[in-house]
Amino acid sequence: MGVFVFLPLVLPLSAWPVARLAEPHLHPGTATRLLTAFATVMAVCSTLCLALLMVVGTAQLPGNPLPDGWSDPEVRAAVPYDEIAGKAAIPALILVLAVCARTLWRHHRIARRARRALAGLPSSTVVVLPEERPYAYALPGRPRGRVVVTTALLRGLIPPERCALFAHERAHLTARHHRYLLAVRPAARANPFLRPLRTAVTYTTERWADEDAARSVGSRRVVARAIGKAALLSGTGAPPAFAGFSASSGFSGFASAGPVPRRVAALLGPAPVARDWPPVFTSVGLAAWGAAVGTLVSAMSSANSAVTMFLILHAATPF
């Protein structure tokens, strides 16, 4: 395996430039797909390499339950600085698995709370709650999910802005933005170097819904006004925790300034051009290719390390 086993742990750094440049230079749908793909593949590769390093670490522990052949010197010789790297990988992998499991458990717990809050209400695709706290969110589900909004938020918007609100939340459901977010969140937990990608995807999914809403209502300015008003209204009261389900409460989830000014500024500018891949000879194009090469090298390194470890263990362990 050699030093190649360490590469997937640091190669997520190659995606930082595209995480920063994708937001202003790519269509938010393209940015979301690219960044999610990079983050997911790199997280899987880095976790696999941690598992391989853990095998080296457990081979050094006295009384380990692994076969005797796994303690063969060739297993330890497969990794530089095996005494340090192998033993450090054991708690690191346990921590990664624990925080990823906690992230997924918390997602499902919030989803259950959100659905219980709507129990007994009509099974329509739009639910209006008579509450004085202004918030709205999209709750994924079968067959089409539900859009939940409170009367306090609706009172603060004029009819065209209400249409923009509903179009925004329906866009979250139609494009299934919660799936992208559910992929990048554990990825960022698995490798902290992927956190900029998680932050970028959280923003680009909102921008994606903004653009779909603008196309649906036929006015980018109306959507910008609705976002600004909803952000101001949401500062008057804290919504319940489940209102931020999957970060899809685009109109109520930004009680502070946050990315709202950037979203409004983007809507007041020209519409982004939809492309599957950015032009090569641009800053964002070069950054995307850099991240793609980093992802490919990460996948090749982890695959090479896994095959090498398998061959070493196969030779050292009598089957």
C-alpha cells in the first residue's frame, strides 16, 4: 500500500477551490450534483483507507481476535510508520462511524418529529398551520411530500410572494434536495476536509430552489423580495427544530443575515446558464477538473490499497 493509503485522507483538499467557485459561477443544480459526487466518493475512499490502516493497527495489538497470519510482519510493513498510523486509525475509524451513524439517526429522528407534528391533519400536499411563528419547510415523503407553512409567514407576504414561497418549497421536493444534503453531511463527518463542500451544497440547494421558483412564477425579483421578507419575519421568532428538516426551509431557515443577501443578489442578476460541466479554460472549469482528478486519484489509491492488503492477508493467512 505504501503512502498511497494516506492520499484519500488529504485529497479532499483538491475540491476546496471548486467548492468556493461553484457557487457564483455554476448553475446551482450543476454545482449541487458535482459537489455531492465529489464529497461522497472522497468520503467513501477515505473511510476505506482508515479501515485498512485499522487492520494494520489491530495486527499490533496483543491478544487481538484476528487470525494469527494477520499479524505477519508483511501486514505491518505495508504501511509507513505502521506503529503510529495503525494505532491512530483504530479510534479514528470508530469515531467516524459513530458520528456518521449519529448524523443519520438525527435525520430520521427529526423526520419522525416533523411527521408526528402533522398527524391528524388533512393529507394534502400543502399544510397551513395557525401559528404565530413564521416558518415554512418542505417535508419529503411519499408520494409527493408536503409543504408546511404558518399563517404568520403568509400574512407577511403578498399573493405573488406567497406563490414564490410555495414554488420554492415544491422545488425542494421535486428535485429531492434532501438526498444531496443527506449524502454530504455524513461525508463531512467522515472527513473534516469535506466540510467546505457540505457548506456549499447547503447553499446551492437553496439557490437551485430559488431559480426553479423564479422560473415557475416568472419573476426573479418577486422571489428575491419574498426571500428578503421571509428572512426579516423569521427573525421575530424561532421556528421548531424540525422546521429545518434537511435544510429545506429556505424561506424561514435564515433568521440571521447568513446567505440571504447573496441569494437575493443572485436573483437580481442574470439567470445562470445550465451546463452539465463548466468550460475548461475558466477558473471554475480548472477547479472542477482539479477536483475530478483528486477524486479519481483517491478512488484509485483506495482501490490499490484494498487489493494490496487483500493479497498480503491472503498470502499470510491459511484459508
